[in-house]
Amino acid sequence: MSPEQARGLKVDARTDIWSLGVVMYEVVAGRKPFSGDTVADVINSVIEKTPAPLLRYASDVPEALEWIVSRALRKQKDARYQTANELLFDLKELKKKIDFAKLTGEITSPAVMPARVPASDAQTDVLAATSTYPSSAEFIVTEIKRHRLAFTVCLLVLVAGIVGVGIYLKAGKTEIAIESLAVLPFRNESGNTDAEYLSDGITESLINSLSQLPKLSVKARSSVFRYKGKEVEPQQIASELSVQAILTGRVVQRGDELALYLSLVDARSGNQLWGEQYNRRLTDLLALQREIARDVSSKLRGKLSGADEQRVMKDYTANTEAFRLYLNGRYHYFKLTEAEIRKSIGLFQQALDADPAYARAYAGMADSYRTLPIASYVPSKEAFPQAKAAARRALDIDDDLADAHIVLGWVGFWFDWDWTGAENQFRRAIELSPDNADAYRGYAQLLSSLGRHDEAIAMIEKARALDALTLVIQALEAQYLFYAGRDGEAIARAQKVLQGDSTFWLAHNILGRIYTRQERYDEAIAAFVRARELSSDSPEVITQLGYALAKSGKHEQAQATLKELRLIAAEKYVPAYSFAMIYNGLGEREDALKHLEKSFQEREAQLTFIKIDTRWDGLRAEPRFQAILRGVGF
């Protein structure tokens, strides 16, 4: 009876492997690995105790066989051999070594038995009494247990028995090619939140590596991290993400020691396809990441071609400390507050200090700098040039980094107003990484701003197909439909987002925009008020609310939003574009144009919307407005 059987837990093929481990132990040691005076004692031994080393009972046991048997007998299913084929492989390798040793005279007599200590009959009877539910492995090797042949002959019999077990376990299982995979966020079981960056970082690195495999769709980080910290059945994940397999992991850090447990699961049945445990030192983190990428890839695709293996195991740095700092930087970046993004930039710089040729660290830094003005944390001029410089440096080192091309795409049209150059960057990113939803999302934004609405909607639909659960992609689809004049579809899409998460403020904000254009001002104002509550008084939402209030005739309340923005601007950045929009709603043309010109001087990203935003229609004939349009590249 295996530990999981004794505890009343679910059993699977790995239970058979444990049973076979019991038999192997008894054949070599001449006694059972778990004993006790009563059934309860034996069950407790199975659950809690580790068998004595085989060397205690058989002095000639090779260290390799000791390891094989101990791995088959591990308490946790995830830590055992995951398939009979894995166990068979190790035994065959050991057999080859023994055969070679016999030929060279290192083993003189295969008929000599290792010395054994006999087990008591009472212990044998107790263990037999607990084996109420014999496994297939136990049945197959029953005849093996009746004989005590020489050590090497015993090993050969065990190998033959394992072959039978492997055939049995594989029978009835339909082998299918895995074409879609979700790598779920690895769990940090270190009892220390400081190690959280490791579990998140290894997950993201593995996603990036496996995405290089041909004909394998790997779900994006943004899709899978919504499951972080949640217990969700594989079948539910399979349904929501449309994947065939799921890779899960657990990370345990104790000082400089690192343990990682991986499990590849059939998403439809919940059955484990493969699993492995890795024990390394933290200083071996980089080598561990490569080893995991290789092992998982081989399980998904069998033998890799040289080119595929090179892509999957590509090294961006040989410096383990630089890699660790990079992972930590990405961890802080994804918190997406201004303070955390700035912290990520510092960590990327430390990674570059350790390895000045680390292209991924430059790309990470570029992404962080790009995000600061997009989130309106800082003026465009304060961060976009740094983002551009870091992305350029990354591509100088490695021109195949899709993430760096994406950053240059965003900077190209939001800051440089180089629409053709930006489009080329997004195209290049998609060429390099066809399953990168962020590339399609950026390209969709550019196309929408240019008024190429059908193309924009097609691109954001591709992004949604790749990253179906990311709310911002769904909300942006509603925005692009709105700019295309397809209000009904835009409302339906925004409402669908809110059905999934009623607290997602961007969807409320977009609904408010649609209602404002339809002159449904009460509904618009209500939507903006809700968005403001959920966004913690975002200046973006206050801007939209102020314009709607002005257009509805509530000029005093609109003026109050201007006052609020001025107070906020005394403490942090507020785009001049925001003031221009509210003045525009109030009909104060001169103030609106003055702030638009200031926005132009600051090269604010918001100006890229003026071609398609119908709220500016009343000013389009103004020469000063036309000059701004030309300056932005329209």
C-alpha cells in the first residue's frame, strides 16, 4: 500500500512505480522496506518513515541502484519516477555498466549473493496484510520475488519486469501531440516572500523558452498569472485557456539551496504525464533554467532538432547573478506602480553592471521606461528617450529580441511620431514571435490611431485569440470598435468585460466614452464616477468625467474637475492634454488650443489620438490645430 493509498488519496500510475520500488528493495535487501508489529504500525511506517539504506543489508549494492530504488519509494508522487519508461531507462544504464564491469573483470562472480539480514516472519505477515489492493506492478513482479539469484541476474529480471510494467501502464493510453500548453505560475513554498521573484521569474523564463518551439502554442504570462495563488482544476483551465497540457511547479528556497518540483498534466483528464524534481544551489540557477527548458521541451517534442534546441536553451547571459537580478527586476515591474517600476529599473541596471552584454536586461529596462509615461507617471520626455536607448542597445546585442522591437514600436508612434518606422518594428516583432499578443496589441493601437480601423480590429482580435483572458485586451477591442464608429459592438464587448470583472475600471471608462458621444450623459457620468472610484481618482478618468460634465451643461462641476487636476499636478504629473480636453468640452477654444500646443511641445502620447477622436471636430479647421496634426505626422 503506497503512501497515497494509506492516506486515502487519488492513485495513478506512479502508485505502481512505488509498489515496484517495494519489490526491488525486498529482492536486493531480503526484507521489506516498511515494517511494524501491527497493520497500523506498518501503515505509519509507509507514510512517515524512510527505509534503511540498501547497503545496510547488501554490501555490494551499487550507489546507482540505491538511488533508483529510493527514488521509486519517495513519499510524494511528484518526486518519484513519473513513468515506467524513466525507471526502465535508469536500470538499463546501470545494467550496461555492470555488464561492462564483468567484461573487464571488475565483477568476478555474478552468482555471489550480497550478504543480507533476514526479515522477521511477523513483519512479512503484517506487510502482506496491508496489501489489500495489489497494484499491477506487484502482480507482474510476483515471480521475481520467489528467487534469489545473483545480483546482476536479479537486475536483469527487474529490467524485464519493468518492461512489462511499462507496457501495462502505457496500454489504453492514446498518445497525442501536445500543441498547446499553459505554464501556470510556480508556487513559492519557501515560506519567504523574498523568494517570490524566483517562482515568478522561472515561470516567465520557461514561457519564453518554450514559446520558441515550433507548432506549440504557449499561453502568455498575462493569461496564466491570473491563476496565481488559486486552486483550479486542470479541466477548468483547459476550458478557459483552450490548452491540451498544463505545466505546474513548486519552488522551495532554503538559504543557498533550491528545490524545484515540476509536473506536466493532461489538461483534459488531470492525469500526470511527466514530473521531475531538481535540487540545486542558487548559484546554479542559470544552469537549472536551461536544464528545465531542455527537459520539458524533450517531453513535449521528443528529440529536438539542433536549431530548436538552440532556440529553447538560448543563453542571454552566462552570469548567474545577472540572471537572478533580471528575474527580480521583472518581478517588481509587473507590480506596475511607479515605485515598483523604478525599482525594477535599478535591478536591471545592477544586472547590466554584472553583465554589460545582457540583451534581455536592456529589453526589460526599456519596457519599464516605456511604461512610466504610458501610465502617466512621468512626462514623455522623461522616459521615452531612455526606453528607446535601452531597446536599441538590446537589439545591437541581439536583433532577434521581439520584446525590444515592441518597445521601439510604441516609442516610435507615441513619442517619435514615426508611424512607418513604428509599424515596421511591430511587423518585425510579429515575425520573430508570431504568438506574442503584446506585439499584436501594440500594432492594433498604431493602426487605430491612423484611422485604419478594420486592420486595427483584426489585430486586436488576434491578440485576444492568443491571450483570451487578459481584460485589457478585451477592453481595448471595445475602444477600437468605438473609434471605428461601431458603438453597439463596442458596448457589447465592454459589458462582456465587466461580466468577467465588474471592478475593471477601464471598461467603465470606455462605456462612459461611448455614452458621451451618444449624448447619454447621465449614463456616461455614472460610468465615469464608477471608473473613478475603481481607479483611485485616476487623472485619465477625471479628464473624461470633466468633459462629459461640460457637454451635459454642468459647467460648474466641470470646472471643479479642472481644479482637481491642478491640485494633483502640484504633486505628480498630469498631461496638458487633460486640461485641453476639459476646456474643449467647456467651449473655451483658446485655452484648449493653448494646452494642446503645450502637449505638443511635451510630445505627450495622448496627442496620437487627435486624428480619430471626434471630440476635436470643432477645432479641426483652426490653423493651430492643423499645425499640431501635421507635427504629429497626420
